[in-house]
Amino acid sequence: MRKTYIVENGSQQEKQVHLQICGEISDCEWRAAGQVITDSDAMAFIYLMDAGDDYHYIKFPQAIWPLLVKTLQSDLEPILTWGNGQTELVNFQDELNALIFNIEGNHNYGADFSTAVEEAFAEILNESRED
């Protein structure tokens, strides 16, 4: 059974962003799957965690997007923390970066979602144009 966990807060510790899941985590037999998808209806990005028989979703709502910008500006993949556990979200930067550039101007994700992404990640999108 697929479970969804929501990242509710986080912090930047030196150059690395730490993202925290709050609440009960019943099953932590998972590993980072290295894939980011969107839930445009919920205005969120989702990182997939491989739980063996299925995937669990780590949801990044719009309130967390400023930390995702900091993640893309750092040289390090973010760390996901929960209770006493933590794991590096492998391939997160590449996946998220590719997504935001795909979403820019692409209303297939929904006009509200693509506009919100363009606004939240404007600094990243503009940095690329300057290179």
C-alpha cells in the first residue's frame, strides 16, 4: 500500500538542506528511488521512495519550495529526516531541475501550477538564462 509523507519543515545546515517529515512513520524499509514527479492538483512535488513492493511518496508542498530553491543552489543533495532516521535524496537536484524547466511555460501541468513554479523558481530559471 502506497503511503504519502509530507515534508513540513526543513533547514539549511551549512550548504546542505535538511528536509523533515513530521508525524508517525510506521515503515522505514525504503530507499531513495532517485525520481521526482509532480502532483499539480495539490501544488506539490513528490520524491519517490522504493519500499520494495511499491513506492511511498514524499510530498513537498508549495510552502517548502523556498528550501527546494536553496537545494538547487547548493552542491549537495538534500537530506530527508524523520524520527531517528535520515537518508540522502539521490538524484533530487537533477530531477527537480529538469522538471522546473519542463514546467516553465508548459500549461499541461495546469496554468496555476506552472505559474506558481515559474514564480517560486524564478531565480533558478533566470540563472540558467545568464549562463
